[in-house]
Amino acid sequence: MTEKQHRSQSGDGTRRRKHVPIRTCVVCRGKGDKRGLTRLVRTADGVLIDPTGKMNGRGAYLCEKESCWDRAVNTNILEKALKTALTDADRERLQQSNSSHDYSN
């Protein structure tokens, strides 16, 4: 058995499952895997959507529920999570992103 094969198997010979990071929606507090939530990040240019999940800056996650996006844009929940004030341009950018989502699933 090679070193790589040895490290990828547990003691009983079965393969280990890959670790899936779990994140929490800042609005509804629902938990989901990192890829299933949308990351918003505070940058010098304002609050941006981070499609890669790897941008530098303080981040917060939103689930795909339309009600969560509406509350994030229209209340101070996101401001508290990101520890910044949302500008009108930030709110407009997030509202446009919200309206482009498909909530049919």
C-alpha cells in the first residue's frame, strides 16, 4: 500500500468522507454546506458577493431564501455581521443580485 493510499483510508479499510464545511445564514440561522450558501464580503470597495468563497475580507453567508435576502438588504442584520455600514450602493447591488436569483427550487 502506498503512503497516499494509507492516508486516505481509515483503520478498517473504508475510505473517509471528505470534510464539508458548514456555514450559517446570518438571517435565519439555518445551517448548510459552504457551497449551498452565498458569501458576502466586506471590502474597501463596499460589500460584494463572493462567488468563489475565497476573497479577502470579513464574510457573512446568506441562504437562498428570498425572505433572507430581503431582510439582509432592508435591516441592519448584515451590517452587524460584517461590522460595517451598508451604503445605498451596497443595498442596491444586493437587491439586484437578489432579484436575479431563481427561487423556484
